[in-house]
Amino acid sequence: LNGMNMDVEEIIRQRPYLKDPLRIYERVTEFIAAVRKFSLGVTVASPDHKAYAPVFIDPVFERFSTIFELPEGSLSPLKQAMELGDIDFTRLPYQEVPAFSLPYPEEDLAMLLFLVSRPYFLALGEAARRDGKFRERGKCPVCEARPSLASEDADSRRQAYCSFCGAAGDCRAAVCPICLNNEAARMHVISVEGEDSFRIHACDACSSCVKIVQAGRLSGMTPDVADLMSLPLDVIAQKRKYARRSPNPIGMIRML
């Protein structure tokens, strides 16, 4: 994750309705940068831990509390669960949250776990050999998350991006990136006036949506920022009963 590329203040000037999510994302990137200074020791073949190793739990939560300005006690139940080995980050891409009781609403817990785990997944993505199998499997070749954003170039070649570990891989333009449905009658492209660089690929077979950004637009921003800039398209898709299958960079899946 190499910053935002595009100046945040300029984006906010152009799109003031994005001020709040972009300010949150600034904190997300600060947290990621702070935790990535640790040697997390995350590997793909035989990870020693399904979450942060015990030695990192205190400093990770301290930085999270400080950066997001949260009372440290509010995170104590989650921290204790992690210390007990009850948190398995590798289940998050399947939209699974811990089965035991934690004192957070389920949607808040899913968002919190996504944000806390982001440095872990990015380290996993860097350690992985990226084999570009989004096209065959409909999910990330590293962590198994479903894509919610893809780019398309002038020759209709597409790349899908993982919002968990940052992996990217080819995906086919003529099929649903989620369920691999290839029935044209069950797929739709939704365009929005004034958003020429973004559109929605919606599939009736799995009721999923993936946002498509023109590849050239990504020369000036990261996929994370492109995802946030096109947040209004998520709202439109969800009003039409299509769902994201992975969180956006600030941990949101549902916008309504």
C-alpha cells in the first residue's frame, strides 16, 4: 500500500460528500503503516498464527486505539479473544465472524475485524506467489476473498483486486467475477451519469455486484481510493438488491 497517490484534499474538493470516508481511510493507512513496521512473520505455506502472534497483540491494539481515537477498554474483549487464540483472520474473507459472543453488533464486529486485520492480510499478500487465478476461481488466489473491484483496459482485459490482501489477477470480461456465470441475459452493466470512469457489473445469478474502473484511471490512484471514490455506485447497486461480497477499504459492505 503506497499511499493514496491522488491528493486527498483535491478529491474532497471535487467530491465533498466523500470527506468522511476519506478521513477514515487516512487513519486506516496510518494504522497499516504503523503495524507494517513490525516483522509480523506472516507466511502462506504454514502460517504460525491465524491472527497476530502474541508478541504483536498489545502494540497492534495500542496503535489502533490511538490512531482511531478509541478508548482502549472498548477493544478489550476483542483483544482478549485474540490472546486466547479464538480469532481466526483467515475466515474473514468468507464473511464469517467469531461464533462466540463478543459485545459488538455483528456488522460493527465485521468492520472492526477487517480494519484490525488489514496489515496481516497485506503481509500475507506480499508473502504469496500471485498466480492470477481470479479468472478460474472467482476469488482471490491468496486469501479466497471475493472481489468487489476490477479494472478494464481498452482491449476489455480485466484485473480483479482483493480488498483484504491487495492481490490482483486476471478475470474474464464475459463472465461474472463472483460466480463465473456466463449467461449474458443474467448479467447487467449499470452506468451512472457523470461517472464515465466507473460502472457496475451486476449478476442476477448470484445477486452480486463488482465495480469496474477504467484501467487508465488507476495510474493516478490506488484501487483502494478508486473503491472509495466510486462509493455512490455501491449505493445504487444495493438499492437494486445487488450486494458487494467483500468490504471496501474502510470496512463497509452495506451502504444502506
